[in-house]
Amino acid sequence: MFSVVDIETTGNGYKGQKITEISIFTFDGKHIVGEFTSLVNPEQNIPAFITNLTGIDNTMVRNAPKFYEIAKKVAELTQDTIFVAHNVNFDYNIIQAEFKSLGFDFKRKKLCTVRLSRKIIPGLNSYSLGAICSSEKIPINGRHRAKGDAEATTELFRKLIERDDEFIINSFLNPRSRQATLPPLLEKRIVDNLPETFGVYYFKNAAKEIIYVGKANNIKQRVISHFYDKKKKEQNMCLEIAHISFTITGSELLALLLESSEIKKVFPKYNRAQRRSSEAVGLFSYEDQKGILHLAYNRLKLIPTPITKYYTVSECRNHLEYLCKEFELCPKYCHLQTNVTTCFHYQIKECKGICCDEENAENYNIRVIDAIKSVGIGAKNLVIKETGRSENEIGFALILEGIYRGFGYVDLQQSEQLTTPDEYQFFVNPQKDNRDIQRILASHLRKLEKLKNDENEKIRI
């Protein structure tokens, strides 16, 4: 038995959206055996653009039942049935969220008529409900109203069952099948053709605009993992994914560097962590009249040679607090605590007393220098060699005078003739340096150093 469902809501996404109308057609595969339709009071305002689309306004739902008043009916009608909808994740997840707000779990097997249509009726220009129904001559008596759309979806589903000579519907219901989990606008062949190697992947919407950039050690595996993620952000994103492209990088480091660069070029809708485009604050050091090294920060344009850069003062202060704790530095001389004689950390025994003359400047400065060395990659020329995209090349990241210049690839034989970092500039894909890039490179260099130390330890043993 199937429950063919359609809902209207107060908006186009999941977060904060509430149901304004619901319709459920109970379907045995051949005939409609039951129907339930009701307006729902969403207990929030219905935006004008939604009213223009559906015709449902605040007046119509004012005296309608709230969802908790019909929740039992919805649960009973869908119990022991397969939940069917056009773009099923949208309807299913919003209904599930309504039940969750009441303290109940709502779990049903589900089928998507968008994905089924792509498989059973291939080659259509559009798989929207209106387009498919027009192609199949299925009337919709009330477009963008729950009953009209649910009834049309039921008729579409009946036609799909009749044409399903290859038992595609059964394969979609198989828990091991990926079909039901793929985004509704995305063709399976695109996922099947993804490589299983290091690289960067790009999620694009129907207009082929990049909405997300990610890096992966196994592109196909990482892409598929998005489709199983239950977070609302991931669910919203998956509803928009219609195309996927990718760039193979050969190594994780080069994938990280390319991902960071691409995010700052494109500003994808669903990337948040690295979307900021320019730093505003710089960290620097100076020695006072007592010979004590200070760590301080200021606007970037006032610092000619910053130790490292930050996007915000808050980010800078958080990092300074970490350095204080990690290297037992004094917050007073890191300019985190001002107008104090003795820092608070000394009172709780987290400062060794440089601020009250209980530690000499020489010992304290050693730890400050260690802290500075731990930040960024230092002022040096360096080629970080990585695995290439094929056996005949190497990949590399280039650092000159402590500034990241970009990454590139060079033929193995040619690489043997390159003797200095400067010579790699002819093969580099130029990229901008920034705080995120410095963090990626510093982390990678620390890993390399640790591996080197571990190997030396094994040799000594």
C-alpha cells in the first residue's frame, strides 16, 4: 500500500517552514482507496509570494486545525505504507520535522516520482510535476494546491507502475540501492562517472551555478556521503543539486589548496567557513624597553610585515588566547589584558610571572619565539612535493619568502632538472595567499615534521 502525499508550506526550504495544507491519497497500486485533505494553521504568517503561488492566505488557515490536531490522522494513514511524493525528500522531511516538534519519530519507506520518472520515462526536458503531467496528459485540478498535486502525482505513479517492466520500483525500495537517496534533480550516471581519487568537486544547480565546493580523498565516496547526511543544510543543498563537476589534484594537500582558492573566487551559497575574501587584522611582535617580546595586533594596513593575518579581531584574539595557553605566555604582553599590573593568568598559575618580575625576559622570550615559529610557515623558500595526477608527473606547492605562490604539476624528468624553488615558478598555477592557505600549509608541514621525527625515532630504536 502507498500513501501519495503533497503539502503546501509557508516557504521554499526546511528551516522554520510550516505546513499550510496537506493531502494524502491512499493507493493500492491500481486504485485510490482513501483520501484525506486539510488546510493547516501554521501558527505563523504566510508570505505574500506564497499566497500568490498557492492561493492560500492567512484568513483561510485562521480557523483550520493546527498540525498537532491532525498528526494522529496523518500517522495512521501513512503507517505500514510506502510514502510517495514528487520530490519526496521535501514533503517527507517537513512532515518529519512537524512530528519531531511534537516529540514523535516519523519514519516511513519512501519513493520519489521525480527519480522514478527519470528512469522509467527518460529524455524529458523537465521533470517538474507540471511538465511531466503535461507530457503524459494528466490533468491537475488545482496546481500548487495539495489535493490537486497529490491526485496528479497518484495518477503519474500509477502510469509509472504500469510501465515498470524492469522492476525499477523494487530496486528503489531495496535499502542497498542508492537511487532513492540521490538528489531528485541529479542523474545517476553523473554520480556513477565520478572518479575515486583525490580532488575537488563542484555541486551546481539547474542553472549550472556553483552552490558548493568540496575537497575529497575519494571524490565519489565523499559526494555520496552528502546524500546520506541528515543535517538541514545538506538536505536543502541536495534539493538543488542538478550537476556535478570535478578536478583531480593527485594529493590531499593540493585538493585542500584548490578548494580554499575556489571558494574565495566563487563564494558558493553553501560554503560558509572560507567564504570571507580578505583579511583585516595582522599579528606582529616587538621588544619593549625591558627587553620583553610582545605579541600584538592591529589593522593590517598599519603593519608592513605581519606574522600572520586574520579576518576579524575576534579570530585574532582567539588565536592569541590559544598561543598563551599552549606556550604559557602572559596575556598582558599579548595585549589581551590591558591596564593591569599583574595578569589574571598569574593568579591562577597559568603565567610564570613575567608581568610581576618573577620570570626573566630571556626565558620568556624563548617561548614567544617558539609561539611565533608555530604560526604560519615562516619566511622561507620551499617546494612541497606531492603525488601528481599520473605516474609521470609530480604535484607541488610553492612558497617563496614565506608567501604561498600557488601549486602546479611538472613532468618527472623535468623535475629532476629543477634545483631551486625559484625555478618552479614557470610551472605554477598562481594563487593568492591568505590566512586559510597559511593554516593549511602550516598544518601539512607539521605533519611532515612529525613523520620525519617518528622515522628518526624508529631508526634510533
